Amino acid sequence: MSNEDDHPAGIEAISVYVPQNFIEATEVAAANGTDPEKYTRGLGCRRMAIASPGEDAVTYGCEAARLLLERYQSDASAIGLLVVGTESGVDGSKPVAAYLHGMLGLDCRCRVFDTKHACYSATAALRIATDWCRGHDGRRGKALVVATDIARYDLGSPGEPTQGAAAVAMLVGNDAACMQLEHFPEAVYAQEVMDFWRPNYRHTAVVDGKVSLRTYLTALENTWDEYQRSSGLQWHDYEYLLFHVPFPRMAWKAFRLLHERYGNGESPEDAFSRMVEPGLWACRELGNCYSGSLYLCLAALLERVGQRATGARVGLFSYGSGCCAEFFTARIGSSSGIWHDRIGIGNGLRRRRQIDYSTYLEFRQITERMEGNHECQAGLASDADAAVTFCGTREHRRLYRFQAPTAGAESTQRRNSVNAQVANVLR
Ligand code: HMG
């Protein structure tokens, strides 16, 4: 047996942070004077997670990683690599990963950095992490990959109903209990295109919607063809298909394109319910969480199908505007029962709260005022159960307050000292 078979690199555990606030898509439609059916049926959007001013990509990423380490009783000191995929960074230079390194109390020998390529960034991070694990056979510890993003579009714009937020954390190692990545040649598609972007001076994305849909589907066709050619896999080899989900109907458009060309006798609707729906339910609740979207689908699939899916092959399509895309496959690991009830989506959804349109506007206005302001206070608290809150900015420094214990005595010490600094500065 090869070393690859002994130690299949992949995802050992996965955890999702569900933001505390959400708004109904129909409420946004009413405010925009749009037929709600356009959002709910036309785009498939039901609800969107909304970030409060005390939340950002750092607090979300920290929550997801902290929950992962707690739920799986993973040792923070055994993390040798932390890579954060995000397009909602809070600083032009300092990576989100550096904040998380401090908040989680990771070892100073742990390598930390962010990856960026729109929604593709977490796939780039996962690729780096699995290669790193394969390269040293676990001797240098495990890798932590975090995808954390907040999707914001202009008020009243076509993109507004496709907003969302969430963070997904994945423990990557050579004992891939959760998902083993299959080792076929890569199928990547890249093209310089202005389909979706966010200039540094904006807090909302700019989109050429039709170009973005077209490019997404071109990238899917190219990577699918390439992957089937190099792997020899065929349609019937797949139990599940997961897509990057900017809005749920996009998954249907993507699936239909493949089904028309390769599907067998089963109707596209039935095949979609069987192969795609089990991973799509969380996206309807949280909206587009950019880098985390594909991995939210993976987590949702694992949470829904549990142990029944052990050994099943999953095809994953990752797309990042700009653009870079990749198709790859993975198999669901054998100890699925362990992680099934620890992923946290269902629990997170049960404890969140609905906000109305005026609160949504208030959150946006405060957040917009704070951005670009080097002396400000967030004012509004975030998730009451969250470990970390963004408090504001003083002297160009972002300040975070820890509210709940992070793992380990060293981190408790660090937390107390950070809190003391925050208290001093905000006084
Ligand atoms: P739009 O152009 O206003 O919508 O915005 P539309 O007019 O095309 O309508 C959408 C669908 O609703 C259509 O269905 C309509 O027929 C239907 P389709 O023809 O597509 O099947 N519709 C209705 N249905 C029922 N009742 C009604 C009704 N009216 C219309 N009354 C758009 C759509 C996606 C462009 C917009 O939401 C947008 O700009 N979103 C953001 C960009 C995006 O999500 N692009 C997707 C691909 S790019 C990507 O995935 C990357 C991304 O995640 C970023 C990253 O990589 O970081 C975005």
C-alpha cells in the first residue's frame, strides 16, 4: 500500500460559524419594490446572514476556528500552518491569519498567511494545506484552513439579494476522517475578466452580472471536461455534486449544464434533488459567503447525510471571479459519525435572530462610517455567545475584545492582556 493510501491527505474535521443576524429576502424585496418571487424563485434566495458592526472577517474566522478546535478537541499547539482564504480582509498588509494566530494562541513556529482570489481563495488555501501535509507526513503538525467573508452589494442593486456571510474552518491532515481529496491531475481554468471586483476604495462589490454568470459556466465546462479526461471518471461515478453558490439558482444552472450533456435517463429535477440539494440547504439560509460557499455546501452535506454517505464520491466546483476555477473530487471519510453532529450549522441557525429592514440599514450605515475612519467605536455588540468582538479603531489599530475563553492557559493570559489593552485604549 502506498503512503498516499496509508495517510490520505484531506479534511479531518470541519466547522461552520453561523452569524447571529439574518434578514428575509422578501423583506429586502419589499423595500426595493421588487416582486419577492424574483428573489425567492428567480434567484432561489431565502435568507441572508447580516454582519453587525461588531463583526468582521476576523471575528467570524476566529469563531469558526475556535469552534473547530473545541468541538474536535484538537490541540491548538499542533497547528503548523494556518491559511485564511478571504476577500473581506481588514487591512492591506496584515493578514486575517495574523489576527487569528494571536486570538487562537497558536505556536510561534506556525506559518500564517492569507490567500486571495475572490471566492477561489479557500480552495487555493486547501490545496496549499494538503500539499504541505503530504510533504511532511504529519511530522510538522496539522494545517488549519479558514474561509471567512461578508458579501455586500449596493442597496437596491441586483446583487443585494445575493449577500450573505459565514466562516468555515477545516482541519487538514493525513488522517482525513471527513473528506479525502482524490489525487487526480488538476483541472483548473483561469482567465482575466472583469465580472466581479471590489476596488480598494469601496466596501461593496461591483458586478457585471451577465458576464459573471457566463464566465462561471465557461469555467465549469472547461474544468469538468479536463477532469473527466484526466481521471477517467464519468457521470455515474458521482454520488454528490457541490458548486460554489453565489445564489442557489446558480447551482441549478451549473447542474443543468452538466446534466444536459452527461446525465443518464433520470430527470434533471430528480437528479438535482439527489445529488445537489443535500448540500444546498445552508446556502438558502446564509446567502453567499464567498470563499466559504463551496465548503459550506460540503459541511451541509456532511451534516445532513452523515454516516450514510461514507465512501461516497463528491465532485466539487470552486469558482472565484476575476477568474480562477477548479474542479476536483473527494471521498467522504469513514468516521463520519464523529463529525456529523459537531459541524454546527443546524445549532447555529436555531440560535440566530431575525432583523428587520431598518436594523439592516442601521448596521450598514454604522459599518460604512467606521470604514476608512481610524478613530471609531463599533458601539453595537455582536453575537452574545461569540468569543471575540470588534470594538473599534484607535490610532489606526483595530481592537478586538475577547468575551469567552479561547483554548489553553496561554491563550487565557493573552486574552486578558489584550482585553486590558482594549480597555485602556477605549477609555
Ligand atoms: P438580475 O440581472 O437583476 O436578475 O440579477 P435577472 O433579471 O437575470 O433575474 C434573475 C432570475 O429571476 C431570472 O431567471 C429571471 O427570469 C427570474 P433565469 O432566467 O436566470 O432562470 N425572475 C423572476 N422569477 C420569478 N418571478 C419574478 C421574476 N423576475 C425575474 N417576478 C444577478 C441577477 C445574478 C446578475 C445579480 O443577482 C447579481 O449581480 N449577483 C451578484 C453576482 C453573482 O452572483 N454572479 C454569479 C456568478 S459569479 C460568482 O459566483 C462569484 C461571486 O461569488 C464572487 C466571488 O468570486 O468572490 C459572485
